[in-house]
Amino acid sequence: MQTCPYCKEKIYSNALVCRYCKRDLPDMATIEGRSNNWIPALIASALIVTGTAFFAYGFFKERQDWLDRE
Ligand SMILES: [Zn+2]
């Protein structure tokens, strides 16, 4: 839910037209919602990629040490 910038009534956050004053709402909420959705997704995937890279690096380093010892 969000508040209509014109009449201050509570409306659905994905509403394009206010149901009380029938005004077109600025697309900000939609854009913001979209950007808020993709930023954590991007951070999460970046962390997964970084984590996997570190894990793979650690694994291969460990294996290399193992091979060197023998
Ligand atoms: Zn309104």
C-alpha cells in the first residue's frame, strides 16, 4: 500500500490511477519497485558468484597443497 500524493488516501502500491481522485499516479512507485527488486537480486547473484569463486579457489588451493605434499 502507498498514499496518493494528491488526496492522501491509501491505495495499492501498484495502482496506476488513484481510485479516490481518479488521477494518474506518477510511475515512480513502479520504477522504484522494479529497481528495488533487481538491486537485491543483483547483489545476491554477485555474492553467489563471488562465494562460488572463493570456494572454488579455496578448493583448488587446498587440492594443490595436497598434491604438493605427496
Ligand atoms: Zn488520490
